Amino acid sequence: MPLPEPQERSLKHTREVSFHGYLRTDGLWDIEGHMSDKKAYFFKIENERSWDIGEPIHDMSIRLTLDETLTVKDIAVAMDSAPHGECPKAQLGMKKMIGCSIMSGWRKSIDLNLGGIHGCTHLRELLYTMATAAIQTIPASFGVVKGRPPLHLGKCLAWDFNGEAVKLHHPEFVGYQDKPKV
């Protein structure tokens, strides 16, 4: 069902975010994220620069290379457009994410390594969501490991441990949140 008809309005800003997941020939996985921000009008930051209509103010990409355990093996960053001269320096700390897992604690790892003035808000936003793209890409992330449920169970209404989808597809995990964790 589409959104209801909006009030009369005019477009001012567009943020586009995309993710792509790839299996590499060496058995590792690449997850690529891209973000761009564009204004629907001429935009200027005093004493810095200006952007024409539709010209990206933010144009940033990240490639995470992961192994089958969802551990970061490498990271590459490109900031093709950023609003301030200091922004590209935020790329320098991104290698701190190598060795981190996108499993439990991913956001905490990002905040610890790249939070506040040690990173870039936009790069952090991409990284947060790249974990979801990786889980959608890497088949092993859906598998059962040591009696634990696949990662997507218990994370949304459809995959409620007491819901119909779990009863149908993963009956061994019905009521799992009530069971002691192994």
C-alpha cells in the first residue's frame, strides 16, 4: 500500500543509500555501501564552497571485506565529495574496524573506534547498516551455529520466536528467548 497523498510541498534534499554484497573468488565477502546527499537548490557553505542543484555534497563509499565468521578483514573508504576540508581525515581511522565482528556489538565497536570527533557521522551511519546488508548477503549468517538461532530470529515482528514464521521454518527455536543461552 503506498503512502497517503502528501500536502503540497517542494523537494529540498535527497539522500540516497545503497548496498551491494559480493562473494569474492578467494572465499571472502565484500559489502559495499554508498551514500550521497544532494540539494534541490543551489547550496553554499560560507567561507568554504558551493554546490549546484543536484551536485553531491556528500558522496561516500565504504567496502567491508568479511570472512565467513562475519569478521572484518579489510576496509576501504572513498570520500569523493564532502562539505568541509577536514572531512577526508576521517578516513584515516577506519582501519581500526579490522578485526571487529559485525555480529553482536557492531554498533558499540563503531562508536568506540570511530565515535565523536574520531570519525565521520556519515561514514558511521553507513557502517551501522552494512551489517544488515552483510547478513542478507552471506548465507552462513542464516545458519544455526552451536544450537543458537540464525541471526534474523527475534529481530523483528515476523521472526518473533513465538511467531508463525519461526514455527514454520525454525520450530526448534520456538520460545528460544525463554531458554537459557548456551
